[in-house]
Amino acid sequence: NCFKILRTNLDGVTCKITSDLYSFFKICITSNIFWYSYFIIAFCAGVASELGLGDNSFAALITRGLTEISRLGTTIAVGICFETSSAWLGPDKTAYFLFGISSLSEHSRNRRAGKLIGSGKTVQETREIVGMTIESIDNIEVAYELSKIYKVDMPIVHAVYDVLYNGLDVFSVVYL
């Protein structure tokens, strides 16, 4: 067993200890991909909202987006210890909370960026209007390149990349 959980009585603190540094570092990389991919889905949710797509389209987008994220993460994480990965990458309430706020809230800067791109704004105009870091735009190239390196099918990531950096029209992507 490469993973141990030690529970203490100090305010419910849980200490996670592993001697499997290979798995630990790979998990750190993978978890960052998961976090930033949630922002990409939030960006797409903004585009969908701006185009007036309905709840079924939105649900399909979230489902497919989560599938893409999981597929990339599990491909990169090949070879890590199961006990270590399940403790660090298992369903995390914080991640789901962040994902929900990023995708559903009108206050999310990533969703707002998607709405702006969906309305026809350029990446530069969107950056100026939002005026803050837009994780989805800043990290789409990483997700795109990793999908190519690891040969993972990620059509949503590729479509967002093509809209942002190759001039592909949003309507042509959505209404294929």
C-alpha cells in the first residue's frame, strides 16, 4: 500500500502521507489540468448562453466537457498508484462547487468571456472588457497541446482553440 491517511483530533485535520513521489507529482500536474479545464467548460457555457442554447444543450456540453477532462486526466495519470490517485483526485466537493459557480454564475469571468466571444468580440477585446485573468483563454493552449501529445480525443477543447486562435466562427462550431 503506497498511501496512508492519518487522522488527528486537531479540529478534524486529515494528514495524507505517501512514499510514492512519482504518483504524487503526476497527480499534482493532473489536478491542475482538471482545475483549468473546468474554466474551459465555463467559457463554453458562456458561449452557449450567449447563443441562446437551451438547457439540454447546456447539459450535453457539461457532460461531454467532463468526459474530455476525465479522459485526458486518466491518460496522463497512467502508471500511478491507485490508492494515491483516488485520495487526491477522487470526487472533491470543492472542485464541484468551483465548477458549478464557474459554469452557472453570471459573475464568472470565464463564463463572461465565453459570452463576449459568442457575441463576436475578439480575444483582445474580451481581455480588455473582462480586465482580469481569464483562465480558460490563458490555458486552452495547454489543454490543446496535451490532447495532441497524448492522442486524446477532445473535440470541445479543439473547437475552443480553433475559435480563439484560428478564426473559426462560433456558429459553425455550434451548429455542425
